[in-house]
Amino acid sequence: MEIVEKKDDTTSVSLVLGSDELSLFLVVKHYLEQIPEVDIVGIARDHHLLDRSELHIKVSKGKALDALKKALKEATKDLKSRKL
């Protein structure tokens, strides 16, 4: 997985991956939706035949990257304990 583009300010972040990582983004999106500070989380694809997926996160307080890290940590923990 390679991050092709990253747009970041304190309360929002957009990641563009060069390979088709839609299934990974869907798992991360599920965990982000459970964090109260996360206002908006979305996934976008330009076209289904292009290997390019985008993840957009906006938080009301705190840092968007911290929310992403928290969601990834929870998903990893659940995968290791086989809850996911």
C-alpha cells in the first residue's frame, strides 16, 4: 500500500492510495464512525477500473490523524483477537 497523496490540516485529512484498498478503507471507516469526535468520514473512488481510492476524515475537536491512528489501533486489536 502506497500513499500517493496526503492533504492534512488539524481537523481534516484526505489520503489517496495508489492501489485498490477499498476493503481496508471500509474497515477503517467502520471504526472511525464509532469515534464521537469524527464528524465526517467518507470513501471515494474516481472509477471502479482505476486503482485509486480516497479516504476523507473531518473531526470536530482534536486532530484527524489522531482519530485515524485510534481507529487503526482498534481494528488491529480486534483482528488480533479475531473479533473482526
